[in-house]
Amino acid sequence: MMKQDESMINKQSKHIEEPARVEELPSFTLAGISTVTTNAAEISGNGKIGKLLNNFIHTALAIN
């Protein structure tokens, strides 16, 4: 890494942006589906994301 790149990273990391506001909301439940995959698996045609999306679209999880 070049020294110029390092100095830019250091300058950026010193500045922490605070949120404009924080709101506390009542709790709620989230439900969903997930999978674990790799870029190599997705590229090879044995990926899981397409199957996961298909499952999501064709089940009651997809709310209209």
C-alpha cells in the first residue's frame, strides 16, 4: 500500500459520522430464509442463491 493511500485511510478513520437521530421503536419479530454460499459455487452453476430466491418467491414468505 502506498503512503498516500495510508494517509487517506487514517484521515477517513478519524472522522466518525454520528447518526442524525436515534429512535427507539417497539420490538417486532422478523422471519426469513438464509443460505451460506461462496462466489465459486455461484459461478459454477451449483449456487444456492437462485434456489433460495425461487423458494422465497414460491412460498408464503413473499408477501404481496
